[in-house]
Amino acid sequence: MITLRPARLDDLVAIEALIARSARELSAGYYTPSQVAGLLRYVFGADTQLMRDGTYFLCETDGVGAVAAGGWSRRATLFGADRLKSGDDPLLDPRTEPARLRAFFVDPAWARRGLGRRLYDECVTAAHEAGFRRLTLVATLPGEPLYRALGFTADERFALRLPDGTDAPMVRMSRSIEA
């Protein structure tokens, strides 16, 4: 049985381990090992502001623990862990700006079992209730098929230049939230 609940700051170690497992295994064939290493070092990881806001969720199961995590945000940051941020992370205006879908990661042993869709459903409901009418995100290449299946369209493809000089292809995507 899988439960979904808001993530807490005391889940941070489990979430970081989940992110590393997910990135290393599910990125194979999409990114090189050096791209994955750079993304893990500089970009991927928890954004604790989402946990404090109550907008980051954890799927867990007895005996295994954290098997998926993901969230949404009413703040300006579009992607990245705490270590990528600097300065304030202001609130968005739901009347004019899209909510952000953030940091979806699934344990490779639990991939393709509907956990990403379950997290998405939780996020889109909460974002809609907060007054947002659109969602935006930055997808990794392995995440792009999930988001396309959820109705997102690609707005921009770009290479994210990491501090070590590595480029990692990404896709900015968006969709409307239907009532």
C-alpha cells in the first residue's frame, strides 16, 4: 500500500537518497554519466521551501520508505535544489502567472506504476484551489514523456550550462489547468 503525504523537513535525507537513485538509473540512455553527476551536484535535490510551504509530497510504502516525491510551487523558482537558489523566492500572482510543477522523482524499482500521475493529480488540484490556471515546469529528458502524457507541451528546448562546463538538455513545458 502506497501512501501520499506532505513531505516534512525530517524526510530530507530519504528524499535526497531517492533523488540520487532516480537520477542515476532513470537517466540512463538520456544523459551521459557526467551529465547526471553534474545535475546531481548542482541542480537536483530538495527545495526545502516547498516543504515549508506544504506543497511537496512524498509517496511511501511500508518496508521500503520513500518511493516517489514531487510537488508544486506558488513561488518564482522554476527548478533546482536549495543549493541552486540565491536571494528571495517571491510568491507568484495566480491571476497572471503559472504555478510551478517541481522536482518529481520516482524510485527506479517503482517506476511506471502511476506514482508520477498520482503526485501530479495532488499538485494540480492544490494549485487550482490556490487560484492558478496554468502550470509550467522544466523537464529532464527522461521526465518529458510523463509530462507529455499529462497534457504538457514543449515551449522551449535548451541546454542548461552547469558550473563544471557540462551542458544538460532540458525542456520548458506548460499546460492549462482545467476546472
